[in-house]
Amino acid sequence: MGTNTLAITDNRTGKSYEIAIEHDTIRALDLRRIKVSEDDFGLMTYDPAFMNTASCHSRITYIDGDKGILRYRGYPIEELAEGSSYLETAYLVLYGELPTSDELKAWIHNVTYHTFIHENIKTFMDGFHYDAHPMGILVSTVAALSTFYVDAKNIFDPESRKKQTHRLIAKMPTLAAFAYRHSRGMPYSYPDNALSYTENFLNMLFKMSEVKYQPNPTLARALDVLFILHADHEQNCSTNAMRSVGSSHVDPYSAVAAAAAALYGPLHGGANEAVLKMLAEIGAKDQVPGFVKRVKAGEGRLMGFGHRVYKNYDPRAKIIKRVAEEVFEVTGRNPLLDIAVELERIALEDEYFIQRKLYPNVDFYSGIIYQAMGFPVEMFPVLFAIPRTSGWIAQWEEMLSDSEQKIARPRQVYLGEAQRKFVPLERRGANPGKGRV
């Protein structure tokens, strides 16, 4: 028996099996060998929400939740946030290496070239109600792009995939900004390709009557850092949606729309809004101890703390906390920050939260920054979707090139009725059965 194996004895039959271990995992299909009889289907694993199931091999993002480590392609997130730009980081996430100077110039040119959207997309947006949620508009318009770029269906053509990558990363800020301005009843502000990626986004969001919009460099850089932190995050809900929908070999616009729809949910892209609501309900710094006491008594939830993966301080939260101070030097201090800092201090010193490994995550401070910059809470998931597009596409590309991947089709454990005989309507009686409507 090899050392890199798992020995299993089935007590139902007394048979023993040897299952290979590779990269600290076993293949679920190997469990199918474990049967009670020859016509038995074989053993399956039951893992709701994929709590302990790997669906793919990946070389994009590494997370060690216990140690609070996040790396893109091997590079620590702290170093990228300090020395990189979002577009440079997006290139790294997509292609596996940091670009040379010439590669970066070409990449920025190709993305910038595609920032404008077809005028008919504007007409499509005009059809939404004036108070439509910006994220709903974004999801719909990204999906609509698939009807404008029919070449996107050639997903196994590398050149076509490259062109759609440029288009998606370029147009997401434009769609997002137009969705915002539509919700505010404002005329659309076209891209200014003389500006950087985040400067241009701020221009499309906030330009009024001035001939040339000059974004504040501190705010543009803060947004750039926030975009870097959100570029990818392993196999989260929206990334899983991108891979799952993409596994049907649909075009990338439809797959990104599905991923964005997953991000729309309050448990994913809307988490930082919940933090703002919590801080507003606390109301003042001196009310924090009482709030913490109520949380420990089970009378409330501590939003922005804890993470499905991180059992240590989320490394992104440390960076965002520093960025927040820089932003507030420009915008003025958001009064919610003092409440947040006090809440963090008390929670990190309290044994109740330490034992449960509840540390601040990326959502704890990001919403405070976005609010200070003038974004309404409805825009928070939209701001998440823009940078995550590069990660979604990278994961999609990786999935397409993996020969082991097939169309996603999880198994189920059927607990319904066994075979029953059909009863004609006239013989079913007047009494409706349980569960009928």
C-alpha cells in the first residue's frame, strides 16, 4: 500500500479500498468503486455549498485563510496594492506574468480603444425605469453585448477570446457609469481616453458641465487599489457561476452576466452595504460596547467580520483601512469610520470573537470609502463587478483550457417518493393531498 493513499474499509461489505491522494485531495469518482453490489451506483460525497470540494485545478489565486494570505499568481496582494495599477494587475491575473513596459503599453492601448459602447446599448438602457437598480442594468446590458459581438461565440479561437477580453474589461466601467447616471436622471458622460482607467471611470460618473473633468489623483489611486484588491478571489460564488455557465461553452458576455448576477446577491456583492447599515444603527462611538454585548447575547450580527475562507485578518482589510485615511483627507472624515475603528478594536480584544476567529474582512471598510467618495449603496456591487471581470475571464480561460473540465452537472441525493402509479384526475377525490396547490 502506497504512502500517498487513503485506505477505506466499507463496513457494509467488509471490503477495503485504496484511494490515491494527490495535492491533498482524492478524486470523487474514485469513491464510485465502493459499492454494495455490482449494479450499485457507487459511493458519492454530499457537500452542500461546496464546503470541502475542489471543482478545479487553478494557478490564478492562492489563499491561506488561516494565515491571512492572498496572492495573485504568487505575488502578495500587499505588494501589488503598493506598487501596481489595476490594469497591470489584471494583465497578471489573466496572463500569469507581470507585463514588460511594452506589453503594458499595448495592453492599456487595447483596453482603452474599446471603452466606447454601441449607441444602441444606450437606447437599451433608456428603456429601464428611472429608479432601476444599477446592478440590474449592468447585468442586463452585459448580457446584451453578446448580441452585438457575434464573433464572441468562437470561444476556442484565441484571437477572438483576446478581443472579447479587451472589450469586457474596457466596457464594464462605461456600462457601470451609464447605469449610475441613468438612475440619477443625468445625461451620459462619454469616455475620455486621455485619462487612466479609474480616472476615466470617475469622469463618466461625475462629470457635469466642465469641458475637461480633472479627477482627484488621491481618489483615482484609492479606486485603483480597491480594484486591485477585488480582481480575483479564488472559487467564490460569482467565479463558480462564471465557470459553471461557461462550461456550457456559452459566449463570455453571457457567462460574465451570470457571474455579475451572482454578485448581485446581498451575501456576496452587497455585504459592505450591510456594514454601513450596522454602523449607522450603532450611531456613535460610545454605543459600540453595548452593541458588542448584544451581539454576544445573540441579539444582533457583527457584519463585516468573519469570512468563509479567512480565519485570520483579511489582508485586504488592512490595506483598505490605510486607503480610507488617505481618502478622508480629501473628502473629509466619514463619521462612521470612528465607530468602525472602535468596533474593530473592541472585537479584536474580546475572547468571544477571538475564539470564533472573527476578524475584519474586505467589506468592513470598503463601503465607508465608497460612501465618502459619493457612491450610493446601490453602486457597491457594481463597483465590485468592474475589477472582478478580469478574474472571471481568467478563470473562464483556465476552465476552457483544462481537458478535465466538462459541462458542470453536480449529482444529487434523491429523497423523494419511490415509483408511484398514476391516478386519473376523476379518481383522485375531492381532498387535496399534502403539498398540492
